[in-house]
Amino acid sequence: MELERNEHATADLSAISKRSQVVRTLTANDVIFWGSDAFISVALALFVVTFIEGATILNVGIALMIHRVVGALSAVPIGRWFDTHRGYIDEVRGLSFACLAAGFCYISLSFATAIWQLYLAMLFLGFFSTVNLAAWRILFYNNVGKKNFGQTIGVYQMLFSLGIGLFLAVGGFTGDRYGYDTVLMLGGFMMIFGSLLPLLIRGYFEPKGK
């Protein structure tokens, strides 16, 4: 009986440790992805009107609208797609892919010279951002312990807000010092780096026997 209790206690501690590692890694990934997005957002409008021929602030508004509309229209299909696959390994892969693809989109956008290239990049970014949000939320909220749910969310929100604030300030400095196109390129590389983090927790969700 004592041995059985010890085994249960060990299993519980292992599960808690797993959830904690997942939550920490996902928090870091979220700060890097959305921090990079904020880093870029400081200079995006200025980049468009400076580097894209004939572009005005109206084109920036249309581009951002495309991003939002694509994200809205793809949200339900993406959520349903994740629902059709059992387990969480597809969410891990989707999160990593979304970060990687969004990073490449921003790097490509840093070389854009035509308005249609801006619109195309924002179309893809709207889709990848929605994949990121769906996969991240499924993974994160299914691994937060119910006992300390409020505290965990509070710590996440604190780190997220501080991280976003820091990225915004650094983005402004980088754009002022090195140019708006450099901001987009660096932000894209940071997103690509962030795509590696979900792979660190992939083993927690692999089916047994693999």
C-alpha cells in the first residue's frame, strides 16, 4: 500500500513538472513571437511609406485590415482542423511552423518595393498569426494546473506585458538608429528563433512507443 502511494505521488510530481515546463516554454515562445510582432509594429507604417513606392498611410490601413480579415475568416477552420487530430503534437508542430513562416514573411517584407507585395505578406501573416494563437491557446490552457490557475495566468501576463514593452522600446531605437527595414528583418529572425522553443516540449506530447 505504501509503495502504491509513493508511485502515485511520483506520478503526480512528474505530471506537475511536465506541465510547468510546458507553461514556461510556451510563455517564452509567446513573448518572443508577439514581442517581435510589437518590435516590428513600431516601424511598420514608416517602412511602408518610406520604402514602398507610391504607398500612403491608407495602404497601411488596408494592409492591416487584410491581416485582420484573413485571421478572422481562418479562425474557425483552423480550430476545427486542430480538433480533428487527437493529442497535442499537431498543435506543437503548428505553433512552431507558424512562428517560422511568419518570421520568413517579415524578412521577405523587408525587401518589398510594391504595394501588392505588402498586401500579400499581410495576407499570409494574418493566417499564420491565427494558427499561432489557436495552437498556443490549446497547449497553454490545457497544461495550466487548476489549483494555481489564477496565479499562473498572472505571472504569464506580467512577463508578457513586460516583454512587449521592452520589445517596443528596442524596436523604436533600432528603427531610429538602423532603419525601418532593419527592424522588419530583425523581428523576422527573432520569430524564427522562437519557432525552436515549441520543439523543446515536443517529447511531452509524442505518442508512447515512438
